[in-house]
Amino acid sequence: MKPHRRVFVVGGAHTNYIGKFHPDFIWKKHPDFGTRDNPTLEQSLHKAIRDAFAATGIDGAQVDKGYVGNFVGELFVNQGHLGAMVVGADSGLHRKPFARTEAACASGGIAVLGCVDAIQAGYDVTLACGAEIQTTVNARTGADYLARAAHYATEREIDEFTFPALFARRAKAYKAATGTTAEDISHVVVKAYENGNKNPFAHMRAVKTNLDKVNESAFFIANEELHEHLRLADCSQVSDGASAMILASEAGLEKLGIKQSDCTELLSYGHATSPLGQVEDLTRLDNAAAAVEVAYRDAGMTAADMQVAEVHDCFSITELMMYEAAGFAPFGGAAALAKDGATTLDGRIPVNTGGGLMSFGHPVGATGVKQLLEIHRQMKGQCGDYQLAKLPNVGLTVNMGGDDRTTVVTIQRNIG
């Protein structure tokens, strides 16, 4: 889809993404356990929104409408009705139209598209935000909550860790079809951690790894057919955190007194959805590829035009398959792209520059918002130690929900 009213990303903010092994996260082995608590969902959302206002120089009274992405707040923290929670961040937001969006791990991407659609309908200044708190329960209970993003009635029993098993199933099929090895896939993990180590917002910023550590990482899936196809190191993080950003029309920028040259422009987007539990080809992310195709078509661009990308890497195999869905590599060629360094910070097409879901972290409802904001920040030179040497002019995001059942793709260009 190409917006008929231009859409600009003004800027925004992330909270720290935190969880186990983050130095600020309070867990049973932390010295501050019992004396202070981790941020709540409300605190995380409000901080991201207030920081986004501070970063862009606007306030809540200037926002016309907004959306908040969140997957399972009712389960992890016993809280729904999050549109009404968001407006508590700033008195200027009171009485403004806000609502929650849910599409599993694409909840944040759908929040962004809600803002884009609102601008097409005549609103001028919108707020997209997303958040998730997932560290309130043990891993097995959390895995059961997150399994709601699959077809629960038919896929829950594949393993107690449903989503790791679903993507181990993809890894098994992909390796058999392409000859890709587990060690090939390890290069994706190492890149993620190297980038995250440079990112002050990253969940795993203090954790270092290398190929040997990744290759020695523990297998944990109980399903015997899938056990050897996914390691702990191959997984994204169980993270808490929030992200928020401002999107505006041309008229909105004039109202805010913000120059177009200080913004990035959302040129096009793709949004594709496929039936739960009906994956047609385990070796390809067909739904993501369909959304990518629409975004490229409507932007008048191809994969060769992309200079930076944020793609969904819920597991390491997913990032490799995303390279192919995005057209960065032919079928079976993704591992070579990773091994050759083409997707590193100084590579031909840097991917997940802040560490991706595996290292930056994955507070589910925030991820889609984070991805767009990261492209914006790279284009505006705001990424500090993980900033690309040359500011990119065109970038891609691919935010995926479930086992490639919902996908949101956007293309941004730099202005300036």
C-alpha cells in the first residue's frame, strides 16, 4: 500500500529492554531481589511515551490519535484495556481516541499501520507505541501463554515450548532442503550479540558470545524429532520493555513546527495474513514474502535498493529465512549471506543493527514499533556505537506474528 497522504516518522524512544541476564533486571539471584521491583507495564509504556515526547519536542495535546500494540497483557500482568492506560502518560492525551492492537508478535506493526490509516483518514499527528511484560511467570507458563499465537487447539501439544518447536520444525525442513548446517546458522546468533553489545537499550548488552559458545549451547525441546534442531542460543529473548514513536502528515509537521528534513518518510507498506495452523511450506516464509512483494511494488523498489533492514528473528533460523523472503538471497543462499558478513554493520545490507529480537530483545507488543524506530534512528545518525558508517537512505522492516501468519512490512526513506 502506498499512502495517498504522505506519512512521516518524526522520532520516538525505547525503554531499556530487560530480562534475565540484563544488569538492571531484578531476579532471584540479583543482589537487589526483594528490595526493588522491575518496571510494570504501565511504567514502561508511560516512560517510552514521555521519552518520545521529549525526543521530538511535542506533547500529548498535539497528538490526534494513537494505538498501542500488546499481545497478552491479560495473562502476564492481568491487564487489558490498554488504550485507556496509554492516555495516562500525559494529561494532554486525555479524551483522545486510543485503542489496542493485537496480532501476536506483529502487534506493534499493526499499531503503526493503525496510525498510518488514521493519517489517511484525516488525522495529522499520531502516536504508535507497544509494550510487553513477560518475566512475571516461569518459562513453561510463559511458553503456554505465548502459544496462543499458534493454533492452540492443534499445535499446543507439539511440545511444552510450542514456538521453539514450531521453528525447530522449520529448521529441520530447511536444513534438509538446502544443506544448511547448525554451524552455518550460528553466524546469525554471533552477529546479533555483537550488535547488541554496542546497544545501550539491548536486553543482552552485557552478554558476549562466539561461535564455539553458540555451537555448545544446550538443546531443550522435549520432542525427540525436533530436539536437535534448536538450541537456547538460537532463541529470541523473553523481555520486558516498550517503544513509542510519532507519525505525522505534512500538515501535522507544519502544526508541530518540524521540518521534513528532520524526519523519515514511510513510502509503502505490506500487510499479509494467513490461516492459523496451515503452513504450506516449512522451508519458506511465504506470508512474509507476500507482504514484502506489496511493499516493494508500491514503493517502486526492489531488494537491491535496501540499505538497512530490521527483520523478525524470533529464532536464528527465522532471520535466515527472512533474508530470502526479503529477496536479499535466493532460496538456500541465506547462510552464505550470513557467513560472508553481508548483514553485519559494515556489510552490504546490514540487518538488525541493534541486535534484533535475539539480543536487543523481544517484548512482543513493542517489537514492530521498535523496528521502524530503529530504521529512523539509523537514518538520522542516532545509534551511537552501532551507527552505520554511512547514513542509509532506504530501509525495510519485517514484523511477523506467529508462525508467519501475520506480517507487516514497511519501507522508509531518509529525507535531508
